Amino acid sequence: MTDEKPAEPKTSGAATALRGIGIALVVFLLLVGAVAGGAAATCYGTSREEDKDTTVIRPTTDVITAVRDLARLEGAEYHVERVIDLADRQERLFGLVQAQDAILLVAAGDVVAGIDLSQMRDGDVEVDLERRTARIVLPRPQVFSARLDSQRTYVHTRSTDVLARERQDLETRARQEAERTIQQAAVEGGILDRAKDNAGRTVETLVRSLGYRPEITWAAE
């Protein structure tokens, strides 16, 4: 009697190909998962290391509340810089303790001066056609604006004592004081006289270009 081995099941070529494709697909998915997991870990780590604050400005409605026509002739502009040292002194414990909330503001601003031609009245301009002369009475020069330069104005230091209360409007008051003092400094520095000379020469040049000899005078203060 001859021992016969049981016949091994035959595997078709199609089944072998499908099994190979399945293994390759599993390996591919594992590789993709590993790469994705590594990328996610990298992104997570980067986001934690590079946390950033973002300022969001929400759009709001613009409202025009007034319109005014101007006829101004600018004659001079001064750039003024100064330091504002402002302190709000406070008493605590029935006046036994002195505390303060202080701010040091480095301010820079521009002051513009000139003449407002809309202030001229009837009779301020007299023209003599025969003599080819023009008599003009110009208004006195004035300061048009004194504005801080927001890019160059900043808070250098802000200190509040332990027992002092921090004033929310202290920086606003410092900026208002800066605008007032830079205007005062420009006036003391002769901005009105310079604006008067420049505006007078501009008007004279304009009148001469029209073929008349100008006679400029200034309104009484």
C-alpha cells in the first residue's frame, strides 16, 4: 500500500495577485498614516512654539456730522517735540500717605498757521484800473491746527504706586497737554510772524501776475 500525501489546495494566480495587492495596500496606508501623523505632530509643535496674537479691527459705520467750506492760505508749519511729565497725586489713609499715578509721554507734533481768506469783508479789496493798483486788507494770521504725530508720540513710562488708583484718562490728559504746549511753543517761536510774511508774499505774487501793483495792509487785531 502506497502512502499518498493529501493534495495541497491549489491557489489560483488571480487569488495570489489579489493577496499581493492587499498587502501592498496595507503597507501604503501605514506609510500614509505615519507621514500624516508626523506632519500633524510637526504642525502641532509649530503652532505651540509660534503662538501669535492677532489684532482684529471690526468695520463700523462712518457718520459725517458736519461740512465746512474753507479758504485758508497756509503760511508756515512748525514741527515741535517735547516731553510731558504728568502725575495725578492722591492721598490715602486720611492723608497720611501720598501716592501717585504718573506718566511720561514723549510727544511730537505739527503746528500749522496762516490766514483765513473767508474773513475778508466787502471793501477789503480795492482796485484802481487807471493806476493798475490793488489795495488789499488781509486778515491777521492765526494757528490753524496743532496735532500730535501718532507715529512719533509714545508713552515712555507709566508708574502707579501700590496704594494709588490708575487713572484711565491720564494718557488722554497728557496728550491734550502736549497739543496745548506745542502750540504755545510754536507761537513763542514766531510761527505767526513767519506765516504773515509768507502769506503776504504769496498774495503779492498773485496780484502782480494779474498785472497790478499790490498794496498789502493787515486788519487790526
